[in-house]
Amino acid sequence: MTVQRDFKEPARCRPDLVIGREELFSTARDQLGRGGSVLLHGPAGIGKSTVLRALAADYAAAARTVLRCSATESESHLPFLALADLLGLVLDDVSDRLPPAQRTALESALTGRGESTLQRDGLALRLAVLSALRALAADGPVLLVADDVQWLDPASAELLGFAARRLGDTPVRMLCAVRTEGQEYDRHLRAAPPDTLALHLGPLSRAQVSALLDHRGYTGLPRSTVRDIHRTSGGNPLFALELGRALAENPTPPRPGEPLPVPTSLRALVLSRLEMLSDDARRTLLVASAGARPNLALLLAAGRENAEADTARAAELGLLATETEGPAVRFAHPLISAALYAEAPAHERRAAHAALSTAASDPIERARHLALATTGTDPGVAARLAGAAALARDRGAPSVAASLGLLAARRTPADSVPGPDERRLQAAEDSITAGEVDLARDIAREVLTRTTVPANRVRAWMVVIESAGQALGEVDAVFPQALADAGDDAGLLALVHYQLAWRALVVEGDFAEGREEAAHAADLAARSGARRTELLALAFQAQAETLMGHPEAPATIKRALKEPQDPQVACHHNGAGSTRFRWLLMSDELPEARRTVTSLLREVRRRGMVESEVHFLRMLAETELRSGHCGRALDLARESLRLARDSGIGEVASAVFASLAEASGGSVDHALALAREAVEHAEEDGDQIYVSRALATLGYVQWVAGDAHGAVRSLRRVRDLEQALGVTDPARGRWHGDLAEALVRIGEPAEAQDVIDETREQALRLGRESVLAVLDRAEALVRAARGEHEAALVQLTSVQDRLAKLGCGLEEARAAFEAARLRTRLPGPTSFDEAARLFRRCRALPWLRQVEAAAAAGAPERPAVAAAAPAPLDALEGLAAMERQVAALVMEGATNREIAGRLFISVKTVEATLTRVYRKLGIRSRVDIVRLAAGRHAQ
């Protein structure tokens, strides 16, 4: 199921003025705080001035004086203008502290009274600027803010550079921004101090563009439209906002697949150079703008005989990027292509598409161009488009299939079979697969406004329900209408009852009812021969039975896995493969669970199934975390959350697991923020399943953060919710041991023992070995609280061995940690080295910090050793993401071939990555990486 919401970062991490620039903003702020200077650079509209203003406002409180200037191109010929902006208002404050010759030179330059120039009084004027800045700095730190440095008049730029190079330790910071369009920024550093940090502002991601549009009031845009804005703007925030404004002002928004309206302001910005092209060259570029992957051969095949000369001239004017390899034709910015296409008359666009419909080599492209070259309905064109959509679907490009399907629907006559509505609904289903749920919902609602065909209406209702995601309570009114439209058709009723099974689970929180609805849907589908629906219903029934601890679960899983299988269902996140993975994970078969979910992830990526990719990334992360690979789990969980935010799918589920991974291997503060927001959103949606999952995660994070009382409050709520849901398998959430341990910590050992006894009964019935081991760990703490220290230590030692054999690395390390803490109460030597080694092997940084604190408190003579141990691990943080993942897997003992399989890369790429890791860490071999895992520096 999907979730439609923008799952925001914690507010403290996302200042409104620097959306998408948080890391860069933090880096620049730290540089200023250290007494350094900053140069921001990037293309026009990329947000340099916005970040500059935010940094200046942030640092202003620490500065005694803030000097500002903002140059413009039209005034760049006026000498000393920028200098006058900077020093004009403070001249009276410093003039008395300057030597007479310097004062005269500076006053003459700033006021124009006199004939001083850099040639006439050069040294005096240079020294005057330096002395003025030193005089201001004597009263307190000075911040010099200069925007659009590229337009500084040469005289001012030369003077500032002279002073900057000689300020030394004088507390003067420079904060500058300069526009760079591909050229080097180094020459602008001449006007800045030697320690200046240059920071490049690149394009925003799609999620960041979406957040920016929302912040500026352009809310409610479909995600497919946001995707088009991001693509057309190239991630440039100014261009994106202008496109958003144009859409907001346009009473008739473009239909899916149509180009965005490019506002006049942007057309003028990017098309002014087109006037220098001949009409023939402009038509060549129009054909290029209409093509998906234009190159010289395509343009020549489309009848543009002078394509080489035309594109060369366009490249000279900066309209096309110069390619170092190959004959590709690439616009310097996507907006140039969009504006050129939008500016062209409709008949010229159709002519360009007509030429490309025969010139393009790809059948999908030929069909698309044929559709855009024609008007009205045409059954032949419609059939070609439908065939191209099917081909795109098979290639794993469901978004392209949806776009082609909509074009096919527009070209399909009303009396055709299949008709236009059937093709629209296929496009809607492709949109669901591609993660474009808002587009799917809009298509379905459009079909519902006019069709009376029961099959089409039920199919459309299913799309509406699917697009609601976990917020099924918001579409409650749909179910009676869908049942009415289904009538007594068993196949249609099977579809509705399958969705009613989800409603029972998500909205009502009733596993038993959900199971019954799914079983009914499977029977109906079997009677009608609807195998795809039958497989989905069986998978749901098996999943519900698994979580309920129902004895029929294994048999139902076997039924769901029987042939014939539907390829799409087999790899779907709600299919039998996913259910089998969950069973394996809950049964502690971690290696097989990893192989299963890795195979599923590879297949859904091949098919372009975005929603399933989000969920399988999360499931793989869960497997890695259970195996004690916290660093790898954290990378996967973050990737899942990024994709979920970008597509608006599965955000609560991904945030829940990202919180778990952060608490185990990353930032506890971030984990707390994600968990609390996940609880809030799940409660807003009325999603009973994820309310309990989010609360269980919050309880774990609170436990890691040292808030035992908070953990108990959260996990008691989980216990009550799961009892009401009918969840009896403790392997589902694995929160029971955390609750028991937190209860011991707050002085409630009797309640802790009750939790252990109740959970152990179910775990024994279902054979959940790792759950039993964790319960025994918690019971050892109960014994210790009662004074049975020796018995507790024996039990913890046994638990650690059992968890090691099961491959549960993090839980094993936690058992070693509790044993070390217990030994501090007993006579004899105490050491946290084993716990530290195991947590370091897992890359469980938050837990490792707890070990350090405990070692410092319990063994004051050893803090230097305990503090030094994480240093090799910390060194990994300086690696790139892929390098860190490869190094972490080597630490776990994986071979190059195993690493390649788990990261979806080649063995050669693994070898090249390891070479970079060796160089960066100053080591020589895999053995040295393993030594790092054990906390020893390479010799």
C-alpha cells in the first residue's frame, strides 16, 4: 500500500531560507565560526543570494560590524562603487584613525571629491582600505558581505583583494557569492582571504524542489507535475519557482505528457540568443528539443541537412553543451529546450514530430512522435501507441507506459475495442506501478465521471483505493459504491473484497477480519479464473496468518507460491515472495531472507516498480540490521526514505525503519525526530498497523537514548494495541525484550517478568529462537535486580552464545554489554572490551558511545583506551557512501563477489572501490580493514 504525504525532515534541520542547502549552510556557518571566509559559487538562479542572506543573518549577532555590497552588471563600469557601498556608511567612524594621506585618498575615492585614482594614489588608497578594515576590527569582528562578485567594478575588486591578502589574524570575515557558468571560480578568490572556503551550489533534488514549491505557496501540484518542473528547471530553484508560478496562474493546466507552460520571464532569459540563429537553424534545434535523445544522425535522418553546422553555431552561442565524446546533442540547460518547444507554433511542432516519427530507431519513440504529429482520433495510431506502452511496460518503464497509454486513449475512437476508458485505466495502473499515485487517481476519477460499464467502474475504484495508500479511512465511501458496481460478478467482487481485507487491517486494526476477507476474495477469484487477484489475496491471507501466529500460515504460503504465478505479483511487495521473506526473517533464517529480498529488489528495479522498490529496500535494511550490519542497514534505510519522499510512497513505513537504523548506527536525535513524526502521521491516517510499528520504534529509540520511562510509556501502548489487533507472534515487532529491560531500569522487575513469561509462551509455541534468547537476556536483568548476580551472569553468557549462533550480531553485542555492566557489581576484573569490539564490528555507533560512557564511569583508569578504540571506525565517515558500504561489508567478512551481489555492482567495481578505500585510510589490504573492525590500527 502507498502513503501520500511529504514526510518532512525535523524542522530544526530545514531552515526555510535554505531548503535543500542544509549541509552546505552548516559547513559555511562552521567556516565563519572558525574565523574563515566563504565564497559561494554557481549558475544564475541557483540560490546563492538566498544562502548568502541566511548566512549573513545567522552570523550578524557575532559580528560587531557588517559591511554589505551587491553589484550589478549595469553599474560595473563605475569605479569604486562597491567600495563606497561597503565603507561609505562607516567612513566617519574610521577616518580619524587613518593617516592623513590614506584618509585623503579614501575620501577622494568614495566621495569623488578630488582626482585620486589607483594610478595616481595607488599605494595610499590600498593601505587606506586595509587600515579602515583593521580599525573596524579593533572594535570587534567584521563581516564583509558581497553578492554578485562577478559584477564588482575592477577598482573595488583590486582594493579588496589587496586588503584580504594582508588581513592575517585580523577578525574580518568575507562572505561572497559569485555567478559561475561553467568557468573556473578561482579568479574570484583573488578578492578574498587566503583561507576562503569555496562552496559550489548545485541543483536541487526533486524532493527539495517540491519542498521549495510548497514553501512558496505552490501547493497541491501533482507529483508528476513536480517531476516535470524538476526536469525542466534542471533543479534550479529560481527556474522552478517561475514554472510553479506560471502553473498557478494558468487556468488550464497541461495534461499529462504535454510540455509545461514556460513563463515569459524565463523565455526571455533563455531565448534571447536564438535571435542570432537563422530560421533553418532554429528549426533544427526545435527537432532536437522534440526528441528524447537527439544526436546528429537522428537530426540528419529527420531531414535537417545542415544539422552539424546548425548545432555547432548553437554551441557557440551557449545554447547547446559541447560534448567531448560522441555525436549527442544536449541543450546547455533543460529550460532552453522547453522554452524553444513552447515558443514554436503548433504546426511547426507537429512537423518536427512527424519527421521524428520515421527517423527515430526506437519503436516507442516512433509511436510517441506519430501521436504528437497527428490530431483527432485514429485507431491505427492508437493501436501503435498501445503496443509501445506494452513494450515500455516490459522494459521496466511504467511511467513511459502511462504517458503512452494516455496518448493512445486520446487517439482511440469511442466505439473501439478496447475503448478509450480501458486504455486510460491501464495508464492509471501503470502510474501506480511507477509511483505516480496522484496522476493515477486523477485518471480514475475522470473515467468515473462518464463510464457506466461495471468492469471499468470497479477497476477505477480500485485505482482510487490504491492511490489512497495507508489512509484508507479517507476513501471509506468508495467501498459501498464499488460493491454496488461489482454486482454479482465474482471476479469484480474478488477485487473489492481484497481491498476490504486491507481496510480491515489498516482502518479497523482487525487481523481476523482481514484474514477472512482475503480468504473470501481468494475463493471468488479462483471461481472466476482471476489468478492475479487470487494470488494477491492468498499472499495477504498468509501475511495476516503469519503475524497472528495462526497455525495455517505455512500452508497458505505454499498455496500462494503454487504455479501458475503472475510475474508482476511474484515480485510485488504485497505478493507471496514478500510474505515468504517475512516468514524467513521471523524464523531467524537470515541468510535465506537476505537472498530472497535481494532477488526481489533486483527484479522490481528491472521492472521500474517504484513502490515495491521502496519497501524491499526497507526489508533488506531490516535484514542487515537483524544481522548486526548497522552501517549497511543505515545506508539502505536512508535510500528507502529518500525514494519514498521523492515518490510520496511508503513514507511512514520507510521513516519507521530509518528511525530504527539511525538509533542503531547513526544519530539518535534524528531517530527520535523520525519516530515521533511517524507516530503522528500514522495516527493522522488512522493506520492501526503503523501506529503500533511507529510506537515500537519510538520505544526502542527512547531506550537507546537513555529515556527508560519514555520507552516504557511507548511500549506499553504497543502491547495494548497489538493485543487489540490480535497480533500474537512476538517476532513481528520484537519490542518485548526492550519493554522488559526498560521496566527493570525504572524499578518494575515484577511487571518485566510478567512480560517475559507471557511472550515466552507464544515464542515457544512458534519456535522463535532469537526472541527467546532476547527474553532470556531481559530475564537475566530481572535476576540481577533481585540480587541473583551470579545466575544472571551465567544466563547472559549463554544468551550471547545463542545469539551469535543465530547470526544476530547487534543483539549479541547487547548481551555482552549487559554482562560487562553486571560484572562491575561483582568482585574481580571488569572490562568492556568485548562489548566494544562487538558493537564496533556492527558499526553500532550509538551503542558504542554507551559502552564508552559505562567504561569511563566504571573503570576510570581505562578511559584513554576506551576513547581511542572508535578512532578507526570514525575514519570510515570520511569515505564516500559506496566506499563506506564496501568497507563495512569487508569488515563483516564478505568476499568481493558477495559484496558485488549485495550492492548490485560488478566485482571490478568492488576492486576499484577497495583501492580507493586503502588509499584514503592509509592501509594496504583487506586484512587491515578487518583490523579496523577489531579496533586495531594497521601496522
